Amino acid sequence: MKLVGIIEFLRRRLKTVIRLAILALVVLDLLDMIPGIVDKGHAHTRVERLPGFWTVFGLVGCVLLILLSKWFGRLGIMRREDYYDE
């Protein structure tokens, strides 16, 4: 019951939750840009040493995943409810 209450509480304050999540992401990205906070000495490629690389990589990956899944769904996974009635 407590979990449902927490979910309803967060749902009523959705804009605040979104703003706090964006703020947390920006703060973490800024911390990544400060030398010495994040150890980049073990990076495998030169691109990984760029500030904010993993943020951009994750964003592009999520957008591509969503777009490809929508495209794949339109290829034939999503059908009308009366598909077999014809």
C-alpha cells in the first residue's frame, strides 16, 4: 500500500519530478566535466575522455532504440484487433 501511495504522490507532482531528474542529470554531467572527479585514465578510446560523452551516447542510444522499435512494430507486430476476422 505504501508503494501505491508513493506512486500517486509522484504522479500528482510530475512536473517537479521531471525537473528534479533533469537537474540531477545536469549536475552529474557537470561533475563529469571537472577534471579529477571522474577517473578517465582507464578509458579505452580517446572519445571516452570527452566531457559528457556517455551522456550523449546514452541519449542517442535511447532515441535510436525508441525509433527502431516503433519502426519494427509497424512492420507487422502491431495489428488491428480484428486481424483474424477477415
